[in-house]
Amino acid sequence: MASFHNQESAALSCEDLQTVAERAQALLEEGLDLAAEHRFGRAVQKALRAADLFEVANDKLRRARALAYASQFCVGARHYRAAAYYLWKGLRSVGKDEYALRSYFWGTLARTYRELWALNRAEKYYRLYLKSSMEEKNAEQVGYAFLGLGLNYYYLGDYQKSLEYSEKALRISESLEGKPEFQFSAKLNVACGYNGLGQHAKALSMLEPLLAEDNSDCSYLAMCRAYHELAKTYLYLRDSGRYKEARLKAGEYAILSRDFAELGRMSMLDAEAYRAHRQNRKAVQTLRKALVVFRNHGTLKELRRAENLLMSWMKGGDDG
């Protein structure tokens, strides 16, 4: 039996179908405007309505793109499970020869699963993203796939592989023009890899020149992450004065980017800094602040790590 949308399409003339598609496109543009204002809930509604209308207009490709936008808006609202759902729904409409769109879907699925801390699944989709980008012969997207794999391996704790993929991404970013944030992110990932391997002086030699550059084209989130890594590096090197400066900048960018989970990560870093200076009461108090943030904004893994750390410190009599 034909679906409701197919029956509706059959009843419309070519002129009517064009009008429906134009209305869908207008809705999608309204959604983009709403997302720019951080009104992600309304933006998702507009994108989903657009997807329905594109289905009525029998335009599978634009329906898939509308669902991709719905997913993107869900990511903006930190609703990652909903984002994954709309991506899978849209992917069914993408033909095997639509390399660019398939690459987009694989890449966004990988990032979404990474945010859900499903890191092994994220790795699988980063590899599909890489394969599709190579088939498309798109050097920039290949670079982004390497970048994503580097970050994913960092979170998996495989710092050597993280460094290898991040360096591949950096080489590609340096060959492209007009992609300052891509190169910024690649350099940052390389520094993260060095820190993971305990090569803190090398990490510092990447981060200090990076943050001394004109980074006006970079997002608040990218700047937040870079200053967080710089603060962490100073903490490893026991430079408490510079640690405080970098940590303050990271906090400012976290607020500007509305990444409240990052504020929890900052509190975690502060707690570890207090522990390093044997200020155990302050360490416990600050860790509790991180817990409050993670209960509302962080990943389940971050919440569990903070809870376990707090229990460990309390058992050791570190609350007093």
C-alpha cells in the first residue's frame, strides 16, 4: 500500500510539487536563522517540517539534507541521541553515488557517537567517513576524517595513534588555503597527543605560538578547548601562575560558547591543581562543583569519573 506522502504526491501537479518544495526550502532557511540565534528547538521543528514537505514533493535528496540539518540543530542543543536518530533516518534517502552527502552523514554520525562517548562506534563511522571522502577525492574532508580519528583515539587513551592521525590532518590542513580553524584544530590535536604521551614541553611548544596568533576566525569552542589544554600543560609543568591565567581564559570562552560541560571540566582541572598543592579541602569542594555541572550537562562517563574520584578522595580522608 502506498504511503500517505506518496498518495499526496500523486494528487499534486508538477507546479504544485514545485510550490511545496519552495515552501520546504523556505522553512529550512527559517530553521537556519533560528539556529544562528541558538533557538535550536524551533530550528529542529522547521527542519522536520521541511523534510516532510520534501517527501511530499518526492525530493529524496533534499529530504535527506533537511534531516541532516535537523540533526545538526539537535547537536547544537546537545541532544545527541535525537541527532543520531535523524541522521539514520536521512541516510536511507542517500544514494550510494552521493559521496559528498554520505560523507557528511558518516562524519556527523561519528561526531555524535563520540559526544555520546560511544567511542568504538564513533571510530567505525569515522572510518566510513574517511573511506567515502577518499572515494569523493575530497582532500579537505579526508583531513577532517583524520582529525576526528585523532581526537577519538585521544579519548580512547591511545595517544600514539592520536598523534599519528592528528599529524596527518595537520599536513593536509597546511596544504589548504582559507581554512584557519581546521589548521588550528589540527595543531591543537597534535598538542593533546604530546600531552597524552607525557611530552609536555613539546605540547607547550605547539600551544603557546598557536594562541599568540590572530585566531579571530576560530570559534569560541575551539578557543576554549585550546586554553583548557594550555592550562592542563602548565599544570603538568607545575607553573601555577600561568595555569591560572590560561584557566581563566578557558572559562571565559566556555561561557561565550555556551559549553557548560566545559565549565565542569575546568572545575575538575582546578580540583586536580588543588590536590597537587595539597589543598585537599579546596580540591573536594571544587570537585563537588564539577559534579553539579556534569549532572546537567556532561557525559555519563564524565559524571562517573567525578563521582569515583570524589569517593576515592573522601575515603582517603581528603575532605578535611
